[in-house]
Amino acid sequence: MNATGRHADPIQDHIAALAAALRGPGKAKAQMVQDMRDGLVDTAEALAGDEVSYERAARQAVREFGTLDELVPSCQQELTVRQARHTARAVALTAPFLITCWYLARSAGHEGTWRLPLAAQLLAVHLAGVAIVAALLAAGTLAATGAAARRVPTPRRLPLVVAWAGTTASAAMAVAALALATAAAMVTNWPLLACAGGLAAVSHAAIAGSARLCRQCARLS
């Protein structure tokens, strides 16, 4: 019995412990945990009968299903790959936007007469380079973890590489947002730059959260 005086549910306890040990995309993790729970319940119901109580059948189902040490590594590996794809997709969608933002900042001004100072232009070139490299890596990751993964195993270090690429891209987005906000105060068509800066800030937040979770998943794997 538990603290409330009720008999503990072996299946619920096992699934709760498994869910607590895993990290990954919310929907994918929830679906994985639900599928495992349903499988355990079906097994317990099949084992239960006149001579076997449901609680005893549930305990047997849990024993046959496997311990956390046996289940977590394979489950976490699957979730890590899914999170790497999620992060790569976010980078692939937002990296081209970073280049566009810098183009807007460079060409903004009244009748095209304003240009970024030399230092800012050099920074723009470097950040654009980061965006291009991150986008190429993201595209490669999506290819390697998609249909090709059925024939070629996913490289073990790939999720960690994707995580840090996402972290770098999110930092570049933060710099872009700050630069665009500053540029908006210096030009006549400031609404366009202000809007681009806001979108860059939103993109930074989206990639940063996904990359952080990807790093956590990669460490657990």
C-alpha cells in the first residue's frame, strides 16, 4: 500500500519512473510512454484471471517488460534522434531568415543611402557564415536521421553536434535581434527593421530551447 492506504499500481509506478528518466520532444515522449503503458495493461489483463489477481498480473507484466536499466538506453536513444531532428528542422527554417535580416540591416535607410559601419558589416558576414554552416549541417542531419537511417546507423555524436550548432545559431539570432533593434533607431523605415528584429528574437528563443533539450538528450544517450 502507498501513503494513502491504497494498493500501489505496479504499472503506473514503472511507467512514471520511466517517464522521469527520459528526455526528449514532448509529444514523442508522451506517445512512447503511453504506448508502453497500454502494452503493460494489455499484458496484465491477459495474465489476470480467477486465480491471479490483477495486481499480481501487473507485477508479472512489469517484470517481463524489463527494468529501467534495460529500457531507458534504447528509449532515450530514439528520443535523442527525434530531438536532434527537431532542432535541425528549427535551424534549417530560421538560418536563412538570419541572412535575410542582415541584408535588410545592410540595405536599410532613406533611398538606400544608409549602410552599416565597416565593423558591423564584418560582423554581418561572420554571422551569415554561421547561418550557412548551421543550415547545411541541419539539412545533413535531417537526411541522415530520415529514410537513410534505415540503411546507415545515425552517428553517435551527431545529436551533440546538432545541439551545439543550434546553440551557436540561437546566439547569432540574439546578436541579429540586438543589431536590428539598434539599426531601427537610425533609419527612416524603422518599422521593417523593428519587425525583423522581433522575429529574430522569437527565432532565438525557439532554437535556444530546442538546442538546450538536445544537449540534455545527447548527454543521457
